[in-house]
Amino acid sequence: MSSGKGRLLSFFGGLLLTEATITHNEALGPYRRLSLRGEGLQAKAFEPGDKLQLLLPGDDVRTYTPITWEKGETSLLVYLHGVTTPAPRWAQAAAPGDVLRFIGPQRSLSLPPGPVVIVGDETSIAVAAAFVHARPGQVKALLSVKDVQAARDAAAAVGLASPELFVREADASAHHQRLAEAATAAGAGAPGVSVGLCGGAALIQGVRAALREKGVSSVKVKAYWAPGKVGLD
């Protein structure tokens, strides 16, 4: 079912949207890495953590984080979260030569210069990789995942080396505490270290509360998804 935002974007077309061509679609287990190329990409300014709002077939709109942005090319990592929903269906079917229309880049998770700790989940691999490409040696990524090997393989494919991965536990509170402890050990709360908390809304809420208990209150948050909801960012 199309969204109101999607119908609006489709109606205004060239007034709002940039076009790019899909050049590659790589299967990475429960992820897809899509490479895009287009003249319009060269004219756009980009910062790590920015987002693209994609107009998908059927006028659905979904938001993704570009991993790299240079010389008219960019790449996206799509997590196939619920394979029967529009975005995963599109990501699996997208083929080289397909034209993709989108708005962006736009500000989303904006962090000041310097060291960064990213805490998130499978949907946060791309944003962590984007910061790694922009700030080599300054990024630590802590990710809550279902499948460690699949997440590690996808992260390596997009240039995110050695993220710290935590298998999700049945006890969500204990799991959030573990992530908060790992974040403080990685530098969260230290002077000059920015913290980005992103991914699922429940994860953000739980880890943020656990960080506050540890005295870490300066955290930028960005919810990418929540059960039963779309288009949060």
C-alpha cells in the first residue's frame, strides 16, 4: 500500500527527486548491498550519518544511510527485515540498470567531529560504516544482532572492520545493560567522544536509560524502525 508521502513525491516527481541508476546488487545473507551511480549524486553535499528517502515501486518510501559518497557514486546496505514487506522485496528484486528516485542526502544522525561510539543493531551497520569511511580510526561500533556471522560478513563488505557484536538476549533489560557497559568502556561519556544511538526504538529506549544510569546523558538518538511502523526517520 502506498504512503501519503510516497504519493506526494511521485506527484511532484522531478521537482523534488534525484535519479540514480543501480549498478550492482550484492547478496550478503540477510542483507543487500546496492551500488548507485548518477550525475545528480555529484552535486549533492554529504556528511556521515545523512539519509536518503527512496521512492520505491508502489509509491512506498523508505529511508537508508549512504555508506560512501564520491564521484557520482554511492552505496546502501539494506537489511531484509521482514522479507514480505515492500522494502525487502524491492531490495531483492532490484537489478543493474534500474532507475531509483530519491530525496537527499538530508541530515539524520549528525555528530560533531572527533571520536564516535555507535550503538545500534543490524540497521545501524551502514551508518557506522559511513562514519568509519569519514573518520578512520575514530569509530567504535557496538551492535545488537540476531546472527553474528551474517552481521560480521555484511559489516566487512562495507568497510566496517571488527564491530563488537552482541547476540540479542531474551532478557532485554540485561542486554541493554551489557550494551551500555560496553559503550562506556569504548569511551561513551569521555570528553570529546560523541555517542550515536540508533536502530530499533526499543533498543534505543533501553540503552539510553542504561547509559543515563551510568552518568552518560549526552547521546544523539535516531530511531530507524519499530514493530508495525514504517518511515520513522
